[in-house]
Amino acid sequence: MLPLLILGPGGRGLVAQPLPAATRSLLPVPTAVRWGAGRFPLKAQWRVQMQALRPDSSIQPAVAELGQWLSRQTRDKRLTTQFVAFGSPADLLIQYGRPGQVTNPAEDESYSLRVTPMGVALSAPTSFGVLRGLATLRQLLAGEKKTYYFPETDIEDAPRFRWRGLLIDVARHFQPVPVIKRNLDAMAAVKLNVLHWHLSDDQGFRVESRVLPRLHEVSGQYYTQAQVRDVLRYAAARGIRVVPEFDMPGHTTAWLAAYPALASNDSIYGPAQTWRTLNIALDPTRETTYQLIDQLLGEMTALFPDPYFHIGGDENDGRQWRRSPRIMAWAKKNGFVKDNGQLDKHGLQTHFNRRVLQSVTKYGKKMIGWDEILGPGLPPDAVIQSWRGRKGLADAVKAGHATLLSHGYYLDLNHGAATHYLNDPLPADLALTEAQQALVLGGEAAMWAEFADSVILESRIWPRAAAVAERLWSAATVRDVPDMYRRLALVSQELETLGLQHKIAPEQLLLNMAAGQDAGALRTLAAVLEPVKDYKRHFQGMLYTPQTPLTRLVDAAPAESEVAREFGVAVDALLARRAATASGPLPADAPTRAALAAVRGPLGRWATNDPLLQPLLTSVPSLGEYAPLSVRLSALATLALERVQLLEKGQTPPAAWLVAAHQQLDAARAPAGQAELAVVPALSRLVLAGTRVE
């Protein structure tokens, strides 16, 4: 038996054995796990016994779904779930105390899971703990030849943070209910427990309002209130809370299209047809603004049962307020003008926030806003969600506000999973008292949807969001990046079995682009591309609207290229073999031969790919913009193969060769079609290894 891995209370401190041997296929890593040598084999009949002081109606369907999943994965149509009475033999015994309360942000999600050669036992204080334990049990399934089993183990588990969220923006690109439900399934699989539903923005208001119906009517695509309740039930059955966001006073162009009286000027608007930050804002000086907001909040707070309600509050620079003589006159009269005569924009927005907070509080909710709302005069019970940096989080807790971290978890910026994984809501160098640390509720991954429609949304969220899920569930000491990536690949496969389309949809886009021709060479190129990072896609010459089809190669390319990452690992392994020899030819031992093969294999494919791809690039006009990337990939791969040969012989490249290499590397870093070659950093390390400019 392996030694027990124990992490401190709430998973906050490592007090026992090293981690990697204990992680196996589990993500997030549990608080404590002990592995045994035995196993419990799956048989044709999956007998389940459930014992609860107060039963929860969501548990039996969850157990039945797990049984169906086991049947599909084991390809055993005979495997059926049978619920048996107390005292009867059982393969899975579930014991819990009471139903979890989806309206309780501090609900107990802890569980104990034990697998022995005799069966599986899962116990928890609440049904939510049972759901988390079932997610872990699913990840334990293993196979050997035609035999499937659960390995012997003893797990004690509880989350480090109580708020582990995923924001999905449905305002920029509307996401139909089936898409939302698939993402809820994925969230449950990795123990995320809050869906932050960004329901309004400049481009649309996405919920039916019976009080103010023009809000949804002018936007066209929206959820009926019946659909909202359906999603809420679906989420609750998975132990997931749903927090709505209706952004204000900025990001409200769609509101003004419906109700022009809310505007800060006399302009007439339609829902925005651009992704630019418009700095269009509600008028904070008129009582009619607050009367309409109160009407809306009265309706929406009744529709959404969660105790928290998000009012946005971000990215309003106050320009419309400054340009309005009427608003400036009101501001001067009411003390929102600085000594230099300029508008105190932050003070006026704080006034707006306080008025909105009155309505939020009246309807029994706690207000959340982005970190721009933080400032003097903001009541301490407002929750701050920090997206602009760690300083916002630190300032908020020092001012006594509960906080959430989203900075560093923006999935739409196309950074690698490791970047998110190593970003901690409570890093060791953040100087906070114990009381201030307790105000950090957790965090949320954020998927803003300017460049993610319903087809490719899942490929932009998964599997990288699972890295955030582990950061928010597991101990701060769980930081082994290579092991995370190993398990992330397993999670990605698991999500496929749950119906996620994060791999299927991009592949279908490639097939569509190939227009009936062989897509193999296109697939090879796409696999090593990534969309440009951060917000660069907004500023590279193409004007996007909400109607722009997202069907280009950049949309089919992965947010993080697994092929490029694995190639980088192979390059580093080869260079480590070179470093071990100091100088001279590479050794001819087995590890070196394996390292050479791992590098040469991909290089050989890439070096010969461009001639195979050129006919498709020239015959399909929409693909032509990616021809430079294809040419550069093949050229760089050829160059790298030459460098590998020199490394193998222990030879240094000639000066002229290095000059040409630098030119090729510089050219390869340039994007095309808003995509970039993700293998360039690894190729640069390989090509320049051992040179003075390495």
C-alpha cells in the first residue's frame, strides 16, 4: 500500500507524503488518499444501496446515470443498476445525512470514498458530498484487457474554497440551453459549483422579462423564464449554484435600445454590433432609472434563487456623464465634482451602486460587482470580483469585502492551462491576515464569448477550465504542472464520454473547410496553431460583429496546442541529454535514442506537410491566409532536423546558418489569419541550443 497522502485542514497544507504517486487519474486531487493493492471488479449487475436521514431526489438519478455511463464505457450492455433495500448485498453503498441546499454558498461538500475488493462505500454529510464523491468514483474506473475495475483506495476529500465558478457569457454570442447543460455536466465532473451566467451586455439582453418585455424583444435571442427554470433545476441536481449577472451602468447598450429613457444622452441605440468597449452608460441622476432597475430586479431576483446577484459595474469611464451638461449640473449640485471642476466619476458610480444595492438588498440578495465598484462609501457587504489584478483582491479584503478572483483565469485570452493552474487566489506572497484570507471566497474561470459561438464554445473552455477547478478545490501545494497535464488529458477523454463537443466541433470545422478533400495535412497544421493571445484578435484588421461566422482555421485551432506542448517536453528531454554529456556527440543509450525519436517524429511530419497542404490552401479561398504559416512550419522543421543532426554529432552550427535560422524564427513568430505557430518557442530552444544567443 502506498503511504497516506494528507493535506491540512480544508486542503490548505501538506503534512505527509509526496503527491505524484497518489494522483493517478484524479482531478481535482483529493485532500487525502491511500491506495491499496486490491481492486473491485465490475460485474454485470451494479447493485446500489442508499441510506439517508433525509433523502434527496437528485441522488437516485445521478446514480442511475453513473450506471449507464459505466455500461457504455465497459461496453457491457448487461451492466444494469439495481437499487436494493437496506441489508441486501450491494456493490455501492451510499450514506448521507440530508439534501444539499443550492441556496447555501457554504454548503458542506465533503465526502469519504472507500473501495475494497468487496465493494464501494461512499458517505457524506450532504447529497452534494455524494455528488462530488460520484465524480471521483467515475475517474477511478480502470480497465485491463476486457476487465474493468475500481482500484482499492481510501479517500477523504473536501474543497479548499467554497466558491469554484465558471462564467459563461451568453450576451455576445447566445448559447442555447443544450450547450449550457453540457457545460454544467462538465463542471460537475471536475467539482466546479457555481455557474456565473453573464446574461446582458451591449450586444443583448438574454432573459425574458415580463415586466419590461422590450429588453428581450429587441435582442432577438433569449431564454424564456421556463428555460431558465429548467437550467436552474438541471444545475441544482448537480450541486451547482447559478448566479446571474446583469451588467450596469455600462455594457447596457441593449437596455437603451429597449428603453431610451435610460440613456445619459439623447441618442437612440440598437443592440451593439461591435465588440469594442463602447462606454455607453445608464443615466445615474434620474429617479426613473432606479425605478426601472428596481422593477427588473424585483422580477429577476424572484427568478434566480441564489442569494447572490451580480450587477457588473465594469468598464464605465464616465465619458457620457462628463459630456452631458444636465448630468454635470446634477453632479455639481450633489457633490460629485472634484475641486478642479472635473466629474468624480467613481463617486457618481458609487452613488449608482448604492442605489442599486438598496434594491438588491430589498429583494433579499447580496450584491456582487467587478473590482471597479470598490471604493469609499461602498457598503461592506458588497462582494468584489477581481478581474484586473491581485491588487484589487487585496484592496477589497483589506476594506472588509468578501472577494472572488478571476484575474488569471480568463480562458478567452488563450493562455495555457499551466498559467491558470499556477495562479492562486491566496498566493504565499500575498500579505493578508487570517481574517482577511477568510474573505477570499474562491474564484471563477471566465469565458467571454466575443470569439466563441455555440459551436466552438466548449473547445475554448475545456479541458483548461479543469486546471482552474483543481486550483480551487485542491491544496495550494498541489502544483506539479507535468502531472496536471497528464491528468488533464484523461479528464478531456472523460468529458468526451459525457457528450462534450470540445474535440468533435473543431474537427467538424476542419472537415467543412476541406470541402470534401483530404483534411489530413490541414489537421496537422491546425494542431500546432493557437489563436493569438490576450486581446490581439480585436486589433488585427478584421472587423467582427455578432453575425460574423466563426468558421476559419483560427476557430478550429486549439486554445492550447497539446501537440506543441508535448513537442516542447520532447525538446527539453533531448536538450537535457545533451547537457548531461557536456560536449561532444550525444550518447547512443536508450534514453537518448528515445528522446531523438520523440523530436524527429513530429519534425519529419511538419517538414513534409506544406507540399501536401498547398493544393487545399490554393483551392479553398478561405484557407489562403494561412499559407504563410504552413510554409514557415515546414521550413522551420527542416531547419530543426538539421540542428538535431548537428547535436547528435556534437557539432556547432556555422555562423551563416545561425543568421538564417534567426531570420526564419523571427518570421515564424508573426501571426497570420489571427493564429500563430505554437511550436515556435520549442523550435527556437532546439535550433539555438548551445549557441551564444540561446
